Amino acid sequence: MKEYLAIDPGINGGWAYYNEKENRFESGTMENLFQAKWHLDVIVIIENVPPYTGKFIPSSSAFKLGYNFGWCVGLFYKHRTILVTPQSWQKTLGVGVKNDLRTLSMTPAKLNTAWKAKLANKARELFPEQKITLKTSDAFCLLHHALVNRF
């Protein structure tokens, strides 16, 4: 039986934990990830952030994303850690790609909001018993990817 900890290191990211033996879930924000204690045998899945976040993402946000990513990798250096790209876990969900939602009148901010809502709805569909917020939805999607692929 395995334990999984999936982490979305984004600025508004979060984490989702699953213990197969106890069939127990937990989740939270990045702030309380750093306060929790984890077993050494937990498998840590971290979203592998891109080196370039796009022209519509402020450099201050990109810096915070990179900082959180590095912090998570360092925090869990003793654990089995698997880095997964957003494209990889989103493909497992079968939700298409963000640009599928684009319309001519849609601003980048509205596109991001619509995409985030779509991912959150998919996470709620996959884990109906869990309280899933916008901060934890990507982490639950990443957790689903880990469970499907049996990391």
C-alpha cells in the first residue's frame, strides 16, 4: 500500500495526499504543506513548472512559482520524488487543452479563469467525497494522474 503527496507549487497552489492503506485523503494550501510532517515512504509528485510561463504572467509571479517549486523539491529531497509536467497530467484527465476554450473576445485572464474552473470541476468529478477548492484542484488532478499511472 502506498502513500501519495501531489503538489501544485503555484502561487495559489496546494497539495493533496492519499494513503491507500487507510483510504484517507488530506489536502491544503502551500502554506500548510510546510507545517505538516510526512512519512519517508510517501511518494511525492510535484508539478514540474516551465522555465518560461508566458508573456501574460508577471515576472514576480513566475519567480514565486519557481521559488515554491525549488522549495518543494528541496523539502522532499529524501523522498521518492516524481516531477510531472502539466501537459502530462492534463492529458491523463482527457480535458483537452486550455486553448480549446479560447474565443476571440476572451482575455488571457478570462481564459485562465475558465481553464482553472474546468480543471476544478474535473477534480470534483474524480474525487466527489473530497472538499476541493481552486487552490487544491490541480493537486487532486495530479494525484489522479499518479494513481492512474501507479507511481
